[in-house]
Amino acid sequence: MKKTDFGTKLLRFFWGFFPWLIVGLILAFIIVMGGRVIEEQGRLAEAKKAAMKKEIPAVSVITLTLNPERLEDKISLPAQVEPFEDLWVKAEVKGQVITIPVEEGQEVTKGQRLVRLDDRDYRSHLARIEANYKLATLEYGRFETLAKRNIAAASKLDEAEARLKELEAQRSEAKLALSRTRINAPISGRINEIKAKVGDLLDVNQPVAQILQYDTVKVTVGVPESDVEAVSTLEEAEVVIEALDNLRVKGKKVFLSRQPKTMARLYDLELIVPNPDGRILSGMFARVELVKKVFDEALSVPLYAVITHGDDRFVYVETDGQVEKRPVQLGVLAGWQVHVQAGLSPGERVVVVGHRFLDDGQTVKVIKNVSRPEEIVQS
């Protein structure tokens, strides 16, 4: 009886566990079959991808062999051309204009006559002072002789001496005023404008003529605050005059302002440029190329050869007819080339034309390989 009860309990136990066992077996079967399906799908995808690669014909590309070269990190800024000297000659005494022996546009040298004023009044004034000065000299001589003989008081001699010195000063002033009726060029240069006319009655400090110096010109460029530190040690810069068929000349730095003159936070940098033939004129638009940093052995590629995907940047490197997707770290941009700081090595060949149609590991046909980026344009 006891054996019968034990068997019955055992049978009931297995009978209650049996459904869970069936469920577990079904789940295990599903998991195993699912893994096999996924594995088969992956195998089919790889096979399909391989088949597609075999079916896709080789893409024709142009490659660039990387060679270390000098690369300059520079900025190009707009600038204004000004004459080295822009001087307005002004009248120092009053007088009527008698003659103007020069013309606008004429080259003049320092000391050359520009304007002659009527000097008759100044000559008469000087003549009166000369006469009084001569008389005062004689009187001083007489008082000096009498004073030595103790005939005249010393005070009389002192008065005569003071009178003589006063007239001497007046004579010097009169001579200076007379000389200023001849208005001469204080510097050499070209006369840009003559304001005085024959017959004009000029007043003191009235403009007479404008002289510009063009043997050398001054180029002023506003440097942004962020670049002041980089250009502070520069001694010269390249200046491009666009109006003269992009004429390139060297400019020597003479001054960098210590504070900005505008709300744009631009610091004035002044350059001196030689202008022996006078082709560069005041007011011409120019561009100044300021070199911030130089890389002597830099690897660079055309910017358009770099593919950007999100935050990733990469190029395709060709080896034996196949391409490899290569991540790169970029640096400064110089024109249409970009400095590659990491990711590439000298001698490697980067795909620069046809790279937009490539995938990693794809077969390519190199129709041309160039050693310099400029050759790409010629392709």
C-alpha cells in the first residue's frame, strides 16, 4: 500500500513538471533555430556583398603621392595703400601770391621754390630795423668808450647794450619773416594739388600745396585681435596689389599699434613698400598675406579629397589596385590644401579624384598618379 502511494506521488510529480519541460524544449529549439537563421543571414549578406564587389567594375581614380613640403599657415587681410608722406605746405606769413613756378603733378626736390609772396612790406620793415640797429651799434660804441674813461655812467652803457640786443632780435625776426615769403618744398615728392592762386592774399597757416612721397608707399592693414600675437614677430609680409594685375611686393614692417582704433578690435599694422616706378598709387586696394606659422616637412592633401561623415574625417589610400579607408587628423588650411597631422605617411598614394564612389577594400583603376596638387587641375 505504501509502495502504491509513493508511485502515485511520483507519477503526479512528473505529470505536473511535464508541461514546463515541453515549454523549455520549445524555447531551446526556437533559440537554436534563431541563431542559425541569423548566422545564415550574415553568411548570405557577406556572400552577397562579396558577389556585388566582384560584379562592380573597378573605379577609375587619380591618386596623389604624398611628399613632405613646406606649408605656411597664413591669413590674407584687406589693406589700404597710402603715400609714405602726405604733407600740406602752409603759409607761415601773410602776403599776396606773386608767382607759382611749379605745377600739379610735378616732381619737386627738398628746398625747391613753390610759391613767392609779395615781400615789399617785409623788406621795408627789415630796412628800418637795420637802420636803427646800425644807429644803436654806434651809440653803444660811444657809451662804451665814455664808460672806460669814467665819463658816462655804467647804467647808460647797459641801456645802450639792451637796446642793441633788442634790435638784433628784431632784425633776426624780420629776416626770418622775409625768407618765409619764399615758400619752399620741405620734402621731396610729387605735387598732388596746389590750392594757392596768383593774386591770392594768403593768411598764416593757410594751405598752399600738397606734396606726396611715392618712392615708397605705406600699406596699412587691420589685424584681428586673435592674430596679433602670431604676427607680432614678423619682419616682412607679402603685399598683393590687385589693381596692378595682382602685383606681389615685399612690405617691411615699421609699426604695430598697441591698441585697436575701431570697435572691430583691429590693430593697425603698417608696412613700407618700395615703389620706384610710381605704379602703386594712394587709395589702391591691396591684400596683405601674413604668415602665422611655417611647417617645413608637412603632408597635405586637397581639401576636397577629405570625406567628412559626422565627426569623422577620412581619405582613401590606394595600394596595389585596392583602396583603404584611412581616418585622418587635420590641421591648418592653406589655400585649397589642408595639413594632415596624423593618419598618413610619406610615399602613400591618396585618391583625389573618384573617391566619392569608393568603399573600403574596393578595386580601383589608377588612370594617373601625380606628385604635386597643381598637376591635378591639369588632369
